[in-house]
Amino acid sequence: MRPISSRATLCLLALALLSCGKPSIQEEQAGSADFMRQVQGEVDFFKERVVVGYVEDIGHAILRHSPPQPFEYHFYVVNDEDINAFAGPAGHIFIHTGTILKARNLSELAGVIAHEIGHVVERHIAENVPRRRAAGAVHSLAVLTAGILGGGYAANWMDLGGGLAAMAVLNNFGREAEREADGFAVDALVNSGIDPSGLVSFFELLSRESEGGAPGFLSSHPAPLERIDTTRQQIADLGPLPGLRTTDGGKLEIIQRRIRLLTRR
């Protein structure tokens, strides 16, 4: 059999690349390990156990009152003063220390965490993989070639250009995806006994303060007035919601003081 030329091989890889659809749940799980290896080499994780445990407790409380999930979720705190949060494939959720410090109560911080969980639940992360592959096919070919030679699906996540670059790509959502994540967050927070109005008030706070330049969270998760109004209306449509928590008895304030003490902010 005549060997296939390098150019022909690349053409076949290009067709395979562009024909790939949204990864399956199994493929997303397989790719997440390599994704995390990249991120761990680039991100300054805030590993203080009490702070991380606080974020984990909020995240897992939300998940306990959400529909069954195919992923095992992991929550991380990133040592970064920028107000930001990201979701990675297969349930990896990242919250910046700047976001924790900016939140004025449990409702606001839980709203951000629930919103990020919503992106994973709605498979928005996976949906962005084929879009990125199609947009960056030339770059992806070289990586995909190496992936095929090395074997395994995981290389498809690695064509995104590194951990932080991959997070920026995978968290570039459109309006519909943002509305779906907000909708999930509202329902999940109510089911968890947390007032969902913090989701709206936090976005309003960031919008008011972003006239000189949007913080990272609004750059990757745009919050136009239409979206804020839609979420507020969804909450209003639920009717009276007595007994929902806005605060957690001062725990957030303790965590914020702990972060400031350890980071000198």
C-alpha cells in the first residue's frame, strides 16, 4: 500500500477535526484530566483549607439540591485579586479570591458558584470545544496530529493552547448560554434554601463599577441589562420565597478576613 503523504494526512485530520461534534460525557471526562494538568501549571491556587472548604461546602450544597449529575465536581480557589470565576470540563469550578472578597453576602457568592455549575450542567463547556476547533483548525491540526500519534481523546482539549487560554476559550459564552446558566442558578439556589437575588445584585454591582473597564467576570460572562432583568423576572415569577437565606451567620466575613490576612490585601 502506498504511504499517505504528510499533506494528505493533514487534510484527513482537518476533515476529522471539523466533523467532530460536541464531546460526549465520557469524552469530556477523559479530557478533563489533561485540561487540569495544564491549568495546575499556570494557576496560582489558594490552598488554605478553611477557605477552600468553605467554597466546596457551598458548591456541594447546591449540587445536593440539583438534578443528578454525571460528573464529579471539584471546586478550587484561585489566588487572584481580579473578580472572576470559570468552569472547566467535567465539573471543575474555579473561583478567584477577588470574587470572594467582593461578594457582600452568601447569596451573591453562591449565585456566582451556581452560575458556573450551570454552565457545566447545560454542557456549555463541551459545546465550545467544536466551535473552537472549527475556528482554530490550522493550529489544532498540529496538536491533533500529536494526539493521534500518542492516542486518546484527551488531545482534543489540549489544542486550546494551554490551561488559562483554554479556560478563556471554553468560557466564552453567548447570551442564550448565559441565560440558561442563570436559570439553572436561580432554581438551584432556591432548592438549596439560598436567596437567588444575590445573583442579580452581584451582577448589578459589577456593572455599576465597570464603567472604566469591565472586570474579568463580566468580560467572559457579559451581563447586559436585558439579562439582569430576565433573571429578576424569573425570580419574581416564583412568587414569595420565605425562609431563604441571604447570609450565613458571618461565615463569609470570617473567610474574607482570612483571605486578607494571608494575602495582605
